[in-house]
Amino acid sequence: MDAEQVLQDNFEKKNNSFLYLLHEKSLFDKEKFRQLHDAIRSVAEKEVEISRNAQKIAFIYGTVLKCFLYHFDKNDKFKITNLPENYNKMIEFLDKSVEYYFTTRI
């Protein structure tokens, strides 16, 4: 799938996107996560104006982090199913891809 389309689908929380599954269905889909990670890295390498994707990436990143926070908040009912045991590595992968995007674009 096209990297820009993966970003757009996640930004819009379209059905079957990683962010839709995580936020709306409380489901961590490893394959969709990998697609999102790869998409962010891919668009970082393209010669595209930073503002076009920066808003989408920042929104997606913030929403993912909030979902993790809500999952671990004992006072919140939001719980992620299929959360990998190495979830901290997943956060790190996403963090590195977002960092890579912004450091290669500035």
C-alpha cells in the first residue's frame, strides 16, 4: 500500500487502519502497526514539503501515545487487546520513525 495512503487512512481513522483498530476497537494489530511505521519512514525519504505530512504524523503519534496511557490508567475503561508483551519496543519503533521523519525533513 502507498505510504501516503497509509498515513491518510490512519489520520482519518479509516476502517481497518492501525489507528482505527487501536482507538475504536482497542485492538493492537502488529501488521498494521508495521505498515504505519514503514509509511512514516517512507514519506520521510521523499522530497515533499514537511507540512503536508507533519500534521498527520503528529496527530497519529499523539493518538497512539494517548491510547497507551489510557490502557494503563487504572481509572479508565479503555483497554487494548492483543497488546504485545514488548509494547515498549513498539512505542520505541514508532518514536524512532517519527523522530526520523522530523530530523530528515528539517
